[in-house]
Amino acid sequence: MNLNFQYPKDYLSYINTLENSEVYSDNGFIEFFPFNELEQINEEYETAEYVPNFIAICTNGGGVGVFINKIDKKIYSIPFVGMEEKDAVLLADSFSEFIYKFENNEIEII
């Protein structure tokens, strides 16, 4: 799998300044995958086979992944078990919006 993908600038900026991989809100937490391990992690989850238009970037720790859509760069949640694109739930139109909504308890990743 080759993740030859132009990541959104707001995601790259955020991940490069993140001190702890876990981000908490009143609605739970998300754990970001290390950027340098994204290719390996996406291979292990077989995202290219099951959800080829998405790249997993983090998890809620309860079986749901947070993904960037490769086409529109919007942020979606998809359960890792039974992973299918039809199960994608739009969380935000951009990575910055996603972080804002998560940190301000406007979304829950379930």
C-alpha cells in the first residue's frame, strides 16, 4: 500500500505539534496514530481493500476509526469491524473543524 496522498495542511500542522497522541473531551477521547506509522497501520487495517477512498488517522479506542477521505479531504468515522464505505459518518468538512468540534463536545465518535 502506498499512501501517496497530499494530507491537509491543518492535519499536518496539528500532528507535528501534538505532544500526546491522545486528545480528550467530555465525549471521550481519540488517539492519533503516529504519522510515520500511518502506512503500516492502514496496511494492517486493510483500508485499501475495504475503504479505498479513506486513510485512518486515529481511533476512539472502542473500535471506531477516524479517517480522512482522499477525495474531498473531509473527516469521517467508520467502524473498524465490518469496515465499509457505506458506513462512513461525516464528522467535519475539514480537519480543523473536526478538532474544534471534538474538543468542544460537539461530536461524539461512536
